[in-house]
Amino acid sequence: MDLFTNLMQGFEVAITPVNILFLIIGAFVGMVVGIFPGFGPSAGIAILLPMTFTLEPTTAIIMLAGIYYGSMYGGTITSILINTPGESATVASTLDGYPLAKAGRAGPALVMQAVASFVGGTIGVILICSLAPFFSEVAISFGPAEYFMLMVMGLLTLTIMTGDNKRNGIVSALLGLAIATVGVDVVSGMQRYTFGSAELINGIDFIPVAIGLFGLGELFHCVYTGLHKGKASEPIKFSYRGGHFWPNLKDYIECKFTFIRSSVLGFVIGVLPGAGATIASLMSYSVEKKMSKTPEKFGKGAMPGLVGPEAANNAASAGAMIPLLTLGIPGSGSTAVLLGAFLMWGLQPGPLLMENNPDFTWGLITSMYLGNVVLLLVNIVAIPLFVKIMRVPYKMLVPVILILCVIGTYSLHGSIVETWILLFAGIVGFFMKQYGYSPAALVLALVLGPLAENSLRQALISSGGSFSVFVVRPVSLSLLIVILLVIIVPMILSFRKKRAGGSTLNKGGDDKNVTS
């Protein structure tokens, strides 16, 4: 009954003319952002965040969340039509999406990916409604010690987010933590690394840094690689006319279990901080291929090979909202930027968010369901428009994106210092992308750093300076054990892998000697 009441309360908030309008704007912008390769949801949210300052907090977050999950839809259009994923989460969709388009089934592929995205997103929202209150109730007993351990776990996910190169991820995180120390020490009141600048007393705002790293950094890298010199790709043509645009009954029957299976799998993976939609889509593709009666068709135009990753990555984007809303732990660059937006509006994600701001929380959750309905309709009806957008030369977008970044940053506080920070962050973002470092890890550390420091200070003050507070409390001790396992287990596996590799080499050398 409480769940039903909460949902009704959420729909009352979400179904207002203003919120619906900005939900549609966010979803549409998200699809456009997803279409352009490289500019994923992180860049879209960061660039457009300053433009939401005049909106109500609920309206602003609904719009930004629409950009977040809307980009999952848009990124697949290019995957199917021109074999170019809009972002990493839609890479798996190219494996069977493009072969379907080449076989003359671009229409059915686009419709099926829209339906799969809708099913995945809807199941994700249903599971959020069911599980978020439980997570919130469990976390409501957390104190400063538990919060600090949660922040450390959030920072540990950086090593997962940065792939195989853990060293680059750690360096990126340390850089973000260093930037987070600029400002005033909350305990002593002393200035730290402000260099006499009055504008740095409040610290370095995450918005110029996020816009610089994701927006300008990506822009500089695209110009450096010569993307602005090339012509827009010519996508495969298709038409609404005739009976070849819509999927047939066989397509739906073939994917009847794929919809549910991939959605649940994607949601579970999305809840795990650091896993993300990319891993969810790739795992879903692997699962569908193993469970298929005709695995030889995968990679040649199998509809389940497209439906599985699409349902999974949209469900994962919904699942990632659970740790963000209930624990205040973002698991990706996109949710890290969203966390910063929450804090900017004075909303502290965590166990008290649902209790203190039920209108906002349930309004956001129900808006995600409405957003999936909007995206399903837009994704089918507006396909010809998005095809035309894909033909816009990149060199025409460069000045527009640059102007948006500068205006958005300057409008934040009217500070020229923050504009210089934007430019510097853009240069840093370019080199990070060029040399394999993680802008997402830096932003995540920048957002979590102050929260972790405050929780650590509070925990030590309450215990009289004793670190035993982290082991005498059962929940804190459990989190500490999980953290140690996260650190130690990969080291053991890596050591065993190297040892096995060395044994193989030695055996090969011995065989060679025997042959000689």
C-alpha cells in the first residue's frame, strides 16, 4: 500500500505541464547526444547543467535524468545504421544491428531496439520502486563510520571503471582528491591551496571541471584526431512505406525470453557500482548467444543479439540510480555528474533522501517510466529526423559546443576564474583521453572526496580520535571486509595468472630443449 501511495505521489509530481515539457526536452537531447560518437551522457549532462539553474530542483533533475537514459536510445541508431556506436554501452548493438541493416532490415532493427529499450527501462523502474525503499531503510542506520566506508567503496569502483589500467585510474582519482582539498578546512577554518584568491575559498566547483573534462576534452580530442575534417557518414536508407519497416511476429517470438532475461541481468549489473551499462550489454550478448539454439547466426544479423544488449543497457542505467539515490554512491561518470547536480540543488542523496524529500524522489522515479514511454514514441516517429542530424558535418558542431561550454560555465557564478578552470580542465581532459587516464574517475573523486573527508572527521571526533570506530561497529566492519576483499582478490588472481603464464613458458622452453 505504501508503494502504491508513493507511486501516486510521484505521478502527481511528474505529470505537470512543466515537468513533462522538460522531460521531453531532456529525452530528446539525450537521444541527440547519444547519436554523436564520443559525446555520451556525461558530456551532455555536464554541458547543459548550468542551463537548469532557473528551474525548480525536481524539474532540473528530471531533465538531466532524461538526458542520462535517453542517450542509451540514441547511441543505438548509429550502431545500426552506420556501424558506429554512439557510446561504449552500445558497442554490443553493432554486432548484429548493422548486419540486420545491411540485410535490408534496418526498420525492424530500429523498432525492436526501441521496444527492447522500453522494456528494459520499464522493468528497471519497477525494480527501483520495489528495492529502493529497502536499501533506504537498511542504510538509514548508518553513521559517519559507515558513510566513510561507503565513500571508500565508491572510490574503489574507480579501478573497475578504468578497465585494465588500474594505475591510470588511481592517478586520476588522486588528482580529483587533490582538487577537492582546495578551499577551507571545515574543522580548523584554515584556507587550503587557495593561493590568496578569494574565488577559491569555497573550493573548485565540480561543474567547470566536469564540463572541461567531458565537453572540451572530448572536443579537443576529436579535433586532434581530425574528426572535424571528415564528412558526415551516409547512413543506410530505409522507408516507412511497405511492409519491411515493422518487425514480424517471428521477431517477437524469437526474443520473448530475451526481453525479460536481459532486463533483469542488466538491472542487477547496473546496481553494482562501477559495472555500468557497457558491461551489462556485453554480458547480455554473451548470455543470449550461449542460450540460443542457433548461435551461429549471432554476428550475422540475429535479432536476439540486438535486443539483449539494448534491454540490458537501459535496465542497467535504471539500476545505477539505486546506489545513487539510497547510498549517495555514483557508479559511473554520468551518475557522478548527477550526484554533483543533486548537491548543487541542496539535495543529499542517501538514506534520508526518500524520507526528507519524498516528492522529489518518487517524482524522479516515476518520471523515468514516463520518459521511457516518450522515448519509445520519439525513437520510432523521429527516426528520419535523427538520420538527418547524423548528416551534419562535425566541423559545424565544434563552435556550437565550445560556445555552450563557455557560456554555461560563466553563467554559473559570473566568474572569469571558473572560465579559466574550464579551459585548463579541457586541456587536462584531452591529455587524459589521449594517454588512457579516466576523466570519470577524476570527477567521481572530486565529488566523493569532500563527503568522505567530512565523514572521516565526524567519525574520529565521535570516537575521540580512535580508528577502532571502524571495526567495533558491525556494519562498518562488514564494509571494511568487503573493501579488503575487493583489493586483495584481484591481486591474488593476477598473481596466479602470472604464475600460470610463467609455468607455461617454462614448460615450452623445456619441450624445446628436449626436442633439441
